[in-house]
Amino acid sequence: MSKSKACPFHHNMIAESFPSLDAIPGILAAFTRRVPGLDVCVEREEALEKLKPFHLRARVEAGMGEMTFATAEQVHGNRVAAVSAGSGFPVPGTDGLLTTAPGICLGIYVADCAAVFLADRHARGIALVHSGKKGTELGIAPIAAQALCSATGAGPADLVAQISPCIRPPHYEIDFASEIVRQLTDLGVGEVHDCGTCTASNPALYYSYRAENGRTGRMLAIMAMSPEIIPS
């Protein structure tokens, strides 16, 4: 496992990227942060509505603004859906999204749960999943990794995984991020990276459902394959 720190695009952007994913040609990925000064002490749907223009800005700045935006219902399960531009969004009953089509922006919302990015290093496909305590117990990350391998012909060793900022001990009773690392490593995933950042420990940078008693915003994890990519 590598403890790779996320790094911001530059000082005035509201999202950060990950060196592990930036290193793969044709893969675009970003993770939004807290929007300073925006009141999101409201219920989830209202918070997402307030955040919508900022999340759109992040997609544009990351090069994904014109792409089909694919989202999941996020029910704390382990179902992963393969999506295309013609799929309906959000995909009902799912917590993971997978695509082999360039030009589709996968999106997962989190505020303590982890977003797990999965990419084939040869740019044949990507997956993005929502994995908190329940999803991790149900094994959604390795399920998504296996589905990605099946869809692309890749082997687990061809995959790169990145775990986003999420809640961690002592602010939470279990360390589900370390369990995700174990699950993916046991599967044979070639690179498994965890940024090591705790959302609840960094209230100036991230939203935390636990620390803010359920009334807060959401970070948006986004990932796509560039339309210009030619899989190797």
C-alpha cells in the first residue's frame, strides 16, 4: 500500500487530484473540497442543490464539464452498474459505477464514506464506488475491481486503486479504509493507494457527516477517460 497524499490542482480551485491517477495517460480524476463560506447546514438534497454550481465548476476545471454525468443512487449496498451515455441517472440501487466508454464522467458523493477510484493502467476502463462501513463489509471495492477486469480483459495486477479522504479513527469506531486496502491487496490489485486523510479531522477542507451531525455538504469524486484516449 502507498500513502500518497492528494494534491490540489492549484490554490484557487475547489478540487484536488491524486498522483497515482494523474500518472495514467488518458485518466481524469478529481475530488472536491469544502466550499468556503457556503452554508450547507441543511438536509442532503438541499445541500447538493447549493453545491451544484461548484461541482459543475470542478468538472469543467478537471476537463469533464461537457461529458455525460453518471451518478448512482447510493444505498450503502454493493451493486456496481456498468454505464454508457444512454443509461438513466442516478442508477437505482447502486453504489458503484463502471464504464469502458471514454467521455463519461462517473460521479460519487461522499461526506465521511470513501470514494474508491479504480482504473485500468492501460485505459480500457474505470470504476468509482461509494464505500463506507456497510459497503466495505459487503465488499463493494473488490466486487467493482473484478467487474472492471471482466469488462476490460484486464487482470487485477493491471489496476490502480485510490482511496479518497474519509473518516478514520479516532473519529470513527472502525478503520474501513484499511479494510478496503486489505480487500484490494488480497485480490491482487497492482497498486492500492490511500491518501490517509481523515475528513472529520480536517473541517476546514472537507465535509463530515459524523462531525456535523448529518447536516452538511458532500464532496464529489469524479473520474473519466479522455475521449482522445487510445487504449494501449
